[in-house]
Amino acid sequence: MTTATKYKTYSQYKPSGADWLGDIPDNWEAKRLRYFFDYHAGGVWGDEEKGDQNDLICLRVADFDFDHFGLSDNDLTTRNIPENQHSRILEKGDILLEKSGGGEKQTVGRAVRFDSNNRAVCSNFIEKLTPLKVHNSKYISYLMGALYFGTINVRSIKQTTGIQNLDIYAYFSEVVPFPEKAIQKSIADFLDRETTKIDEMVAKKQKMMELLKEKRQALITHAVTKGLDPKAKMKPSGIEWLGDIPEGWEVKKAKFLSDFVSGYSFDSESYVDDGVPIIRIGDIAEIIDFEGVKKVPTELSIGLEKFNVKSGDILLALTGATIGKTAIYNSTEVALLNQRVAILRGKKLDQKYLTYFIASSIFKENIDYLCFGGAQENIGKSEIGSIIISYPKIDEQKEIVAYLDRETAKIDEMMKKVEKQIEKLQEYRQALITNAVTGKIKIKNYE
């Protein structure tokens, strides 16, 4: 699916003078980004809300719905903004530019459009940009999205300690296309229609992904609680939420069937560029990114061998938003376990069988029930150890593992295909936006 083959181009082009932009339609102009705007100003944070007329919505970067160049309307922040700063109240059609923030995987410089009648300001990590009336603000938001997709924003980023800052003057100096307003509106309307269609296709694919994940988990849960033989005689497990299990199976608490190793509290000031990797809660993934993991000096690992992570270990997140998240450590690289992460090792169970039980809905539901804490939930050794595990003899465990390896591999393959389809649709969406706003495809018969 390519935009080049589906859409026509303009009849004549000319050089834009900008490296990233290339040629533009002959009747378009190429000027610096700043010429789109009448006014721009930094945001304001104000004070705690007081219940008076100065209480206003204060939009943060966390409220950006960048995929749709708009804003979320859920759980918005209210702040008390002094009257002498009300000149910064947003106008419908304003562009909000993220000028501070970002990170290693997501650079600063995202932009969205304010399309609300609410009285609101933006926070001090955002720049308010008011377009000139001779331009279409929705087109501008799509154009600034294309700048972000093409990493043009990166040229204007100044990195400081722990945060990225966008040099507004440098960013505003980028040369961009300036079609006349009627063409801008036509392009924006076209992109509204076409991206909505793509979003609907993506939503269907994402729903399919959720159904496949549910099917995978249901398959695993049934296998580790009911076995593979549909004709097997059943007996009460003695556990209400577990129900009947096959005759010959047993149920025991996890503490009797597995070893639990919790991580060591490494000091972030000890991190070095070259040393022994430590596995933190954010590193738990199907494939661990060893390029991104933190490291500690080799000499610091002496005496900490009990915290070594071994190939085949089950990693388990013990706190935060990812509580209960698991992954198998499939590397031979020597690494140490950090705090808030635990290892589970089967001592009377096949390790792979234990892995599948942990992937079951039974285990997940127990985690949700047992976790404790206020703003940040936690779970520990005693809670994990109290979880009931159903299991057959070792030979049958291995049979179940072989079956689940085979059947989950089929589902995983389907999921990869759907994931690839979603990725292709999202790439196409970005390409369509970029090609439309830069004049690489012709939206209407404007010459």
C-alpha cells in the first residue's frame, strides 16, 4: 500500500530549497515555519485550584493525543491562574507545541491542536502558538506532525540533564510548504477523512490482537488446570476458584513448589558505562535490550552471586503499573537482579510448566487480588508463595508443555502477522500525512 501509486501528483514542481522537503508544487511557497503564526507564548502552571473564577484547565503534555493531533478530555488538571496571566488563555485553533520533556525513545517536539471552547491554558512545558487567520490551523497541526515523523524536530533539540528542550527559534526557522488557505483546508479535510478510515482498520486489527491474546491465555489456563484429556476423571481441588482438577493432580502453594529470589537494591550512583548488567523492572521483556540496561562495576558483583540471573529464570515485576508482568530470561549473559524484580525457579515442577502456569489467568487474578499498597501497588514473597498451583506428575507436565509450545506458537505467529499489519497501516498513515502536506500527492485540482 503506497501513496505514490494510489494518488496523482501536481503537474509542475519547483525546488523548495529545504533538504527535507525537496520539490513542492509550482504554485506553493516555501517559507520558515514561524510565518504561520501571529503570536506564541510559553505556558503557565499557576497555583493550586481555589474554587474561584481564576480556576482554569491547565493542559499538560500527558493530555496530548498525538496520534490524532488533538487532546484527551479525561482527568484534566485544574490550576488557579492569576488574572494578569489570562492573556495566555487558549483560543480555539491554537497549536500546542511540546518544548520540554521527551526521552530516549520519544523525542520532544510533538504538536497538537486545541479545538475546544473550554477556558484553558497550557503548562510551562508547552508553547502556545496562535496561527494567522490566513492559514488553516488543522493543516498546520498535520504539517507539524509530518515534521515530527521525519525527525526534523531533532535538529532543534538541546539536551540538558535528564530532559530535552526544543530551541523554538531554531525550530521556527525550518523551511516548510505554504499552500494557499483553500488548499490547506482541502488537505486537512482529506486527511481527516482518510486517517479516520485507517484508524478504523487499526482498531479492528487491535481488537483481533486482544482476542488472540485472550484465546492464548484461555488455552494455557485450561491446560494447567484441567489437563489435555477431555475424558479424564475429575476430582474437587478443594479450592473454590480453581474448581475440579483431574484425578492424580495435586494442588500446593507456590512456596512449596518454587524458589523465590528478590533483587538487590543497587544505588543509581554506582551505574557505569561498562560493567555487569542489572535487570530492573523496566527491562522485563520477551527480549531484553542489553544496549539499554544499566550496569554496575564488575567488582560490585563480588559476593552478590545469589542475585545472578540464570537462563530460564522467570522474571516477575513486584510493584508499580507493571505488577505481575513476567518474562523468561533467555540469555546466557551474566546479569544481576535489581530490587522490585523477583526470580521464580521451579524446584518440584518443570520450569517451563511453571512458566505456563504463571501465564495463566489463574495466576494473574491471584496477583490482582493479593497486591497491596496505596498509590503504588506491591506484592512480595509471602503473597507469591501463597498462590495455589495445580500440577500433574512430571511426565504429564512435560506433555502439557510440549502441547502448549506447539499451540501457542501458532497463535503467536498469527499475532505477529496482525502486529505487522498494524505497523504497516500506521506507517502508511504517517506517509499519507507527510505526502499530502508537502504536496507530493494532489488532493484537489488546484494548479
